[in-house]
Amino acid sequence: MNQPTRLPTAVIADDEETMRDLLRSRLRDAWPELQIVGEAANGIEAVAQVNVLKPDIAFLDIRMPGLSGIDAARLLCGQCHVVMVTAYDHYAVQAFEQGAIDYLLKPADPVRLARTRERLTARIGEEPRNLERLLAALAQGGQGMQVGHAAAPAWLRWIQASVGNSVRMISTREILFFHAEDKFTRVQTEHSQALIRKTLRELEGELDPSEFWRIHRSTLVRVDAIAEVVRDHRGRQLVRLRYHDERLEVSRAYGHLFQQM
């Protein structure tokens, strides 16, 4: 008698519950046979779940509290196949494209998920590769580098904003400015706004400094969204934007950015 084919299994790890829900839903559509047997909110939980549940695959968000996805993957070397999930592109993708590790950029699109499914289907049943050297290189490269080349930062390209029970993915190319408001940070685009829990300090370290400037303790602005800088009757410098009516104050500490304007 033929033995029934065992369905592939996976664990999903992401510190954003809404992102776990989104990935689970899209995996269900792209790969109905895949069984999600566990979910984790951080790298430590992910390692514990894999050790207990023994899945074929672990989908690991790169940036998680407690233990990053890369560090979690290093601990899980040889135990399961790894897919890194990231909102950061370019350098991370260059490393992952070498084929040792698969990756998904948030939000995962159907075409990319189909490719991931093909890769993993071919590998399930094989011994998971030992990725220690590549993972170590990625960790040293600021969440992503091209192996054999100098390390370079991978700047944030997408912002995840929770809207009700859904997650809105906002490209940083659309964002005009970030403004701190109480416990949240407002993300302003030309046509809409959203609130996130990331602080300006966190964002400042993750955004490309050639694209976003800090102009006030409460404000980060996209440089190419600036139309001009004017002074009001009190002598304050104010940024006028190309695509939005709101004017943003420039504090004295950052006035030097516009000395030639």
C-alpha cells in the first residue's frame, strides 16, 4: 500500500501580528498544501517553535525583538529550510539571490510566492543547507550585503502601518514627511496619512540620509519633496512642500541644512 504523501509544514515568525496574518493568507492562496503549524512574535519564540514542531520551513522576519531573524536562522542551521522576510531591498536581495537562502519582500506578491514555492518544493526532502558563513556575512553587513563585497546599509523601503484589522504597506518613495505625535508617528503622503509606533529616532537610523532629513526633533522630511524654505514674521524657517499644504518648522539646530537655500 502506498504511504500517503506528507504535507509540507512551516513556522512563521514576525513581530507584527498583522504581517503574520497577511503572509499566512497569501501562502494559503499560493501554496494550499503548506501547513502552518506555528507562529512566533520574535526570534526567540521562532527558535523554540522550530525545535519543538520540526517544520520543513521557517519564514523569518529579519528585524524582530530579542533575536533577529538572521540570528535565529544561524541557530537553526541544518534544522529546516529558511526563508527570510524583509521590508529592506537591494543589498539584502543581492545576497539572497545567490540562491543559498530564499527571501520575500514585504508585502509578498503572488509571483514571488510562486517562485518561492517552486524552490522549496524542490528542496523539501533534502538536507537543509548549513548557511552559517552567509548568515554571518549578512549579520555583519547591516541586515544585508553582497557576499565578497564591502558591507553596505540596506535602507528601509516600506513602512507597515496598521489600519483597523489590515496592514497598509507604504513605499518610502511616497512619503513626504514623518511627524511625531504623542505615542505615535504620523506618516504623511500626498493623498493620505497613517500612524505607526516607530519613533523618529528609530526611523532616522533606518532611512537613507540622502533621502530624508531631520529638520526638527519632531520631523523627518523627504528632501525631494521640499519646494522652498521661507521665513515667517517671527524669523522662523518653514519648509514648504511640493505636494502638501502643511508647512514644517525647521528648528535652529537644523537651520544649517538650508544655509544655501
